[in-house]
Amino acid sequence: MKIVFATNNQHKLKEIRNILGDSFEVVSLSDIGCHEDIPETGKTLEENALMKAQYVYDHYHVNCFADDTGLEVDALDGAPGVYSARYAAAGSQQTGLSHDSEANMARLLRELGNNNNRKARFRTVIALIEKRNVCPCGCTSIKKVSQFEGIVEGEIIREKRGGEGFGYDPIFQPEGYDKTFAELGTDIKNSISHRARATQKLAEYLKTR
Ligand code: IMP
């Protein structure tokens, strides 16, 4: 089965291909000739993931899925959440801060200050849209939407540690570990991460559908 993953992130593509195995041909946006900037203007991870998948489904009429991830910090009422990629840029006059991990981490540590409640989680939502034949001959079909969630609980440490990974990895320590994602390395991180957990659920669904 061929399915489009609404991303051009090679790391994410590799991860999902590993989990899904050979029975699925996962292709990227550029593989289907989609070079547009897909809008991500939702107020929740769920809305954004669905918006991206819906865009691909409407324009390319293919089975597809999209993901969105956020870091939710309890003491900040769930921020940065859906705005994780552009946290430092939000409300700032300075340009170029979107997707600036150093600036995002600096803002998060600043906002948290000496707060002792450091509880946080990474949450990934995957939205899948499939075309399902109602009639075996394919004359009538319906659109089926499913969502899958992956969460990893942890805490925000007070100073950055570790050099691997990306984003907020140097300040996020997953529950049950005394190292940050950036210290644990890709293999361990990918076996317990929010994205891996959501992807695993998607894989189980696709394999049994
Ligand atoms: P995306 O939805 O996967 O693009 O993630 C949005 C933002 O969340 C990224 O730009 C990162 O700042 C942050 N993020 C997502 N996943 C991770 C992760 O595994 N480690 C650290 N930061 C992440």
C-alpha cells in the first residue's frame, strides 16, 4: 500500500519506514510533487495535523497522514504546546527566531525561572485520511479520518545537557531516566519518544485495517 506522509523531513520518513516495514511504501511531499507551504494555523496539535493531511488529500486525492508535535509544560499552562517551533518568535519584533531551538529553549527556561514544578510532556498527534471503498468495485468511496497520539512524560531541567537530537532535547529529561533526550542518543530516544509511540499506533492500525 502506498501512503503519503505530509512531510519532507528525512529523519521522520526514515523513522516511519523502519516502523512500518516493507508492506507500506511511504512517500514524502516532494515525491508527489507537492512543494507548497501547507498552512499550519490551527490552535491545537489535532487541528494542525488534520489541516495538513486534509490539504494533501484534497489536492492530491491520496491516502495520507500528517503529524504535529508540541512540548507541554504544566507550570506554563501547557505552553509552548502547538507553538513549540516558534515559541521565541511569538510576540517578538526580532526576525528569524522561528525554529530557532536555542532561542526557544532560552525563552522556556526564562519563563519557568525557579519554578519547582518542572513537569512536562512531548505530545505527537498523527492524523490519517484514507479513501475507503464502500462498494468492492470502487464505484463509491468514503473518506475515513483517524487520529493517533503518542506521549512521553518528563521534566524540564534547569540547564541544557547533551549534544544530540534537536529542538528542546537538551532540556527535556524523560521520566525514568537521569539523562536528557540529547544525552540519551537517537536509538534510545527513538524507542521511547512521543513520535515513536504515535507512529507505532499508526503502524498497528495500518497493519490490521
Ligand atoms: P514538529 O511538529 O515535529 O515540526 O515539531 C514542532 C516543534 O516541536 C519542533 O520545531 C521542535 O521545537 C519541537 N519538537 C518536536 N519534536 C521534538 C523532539 O523530539 N525533541 C525536541 N523538540 C521537539
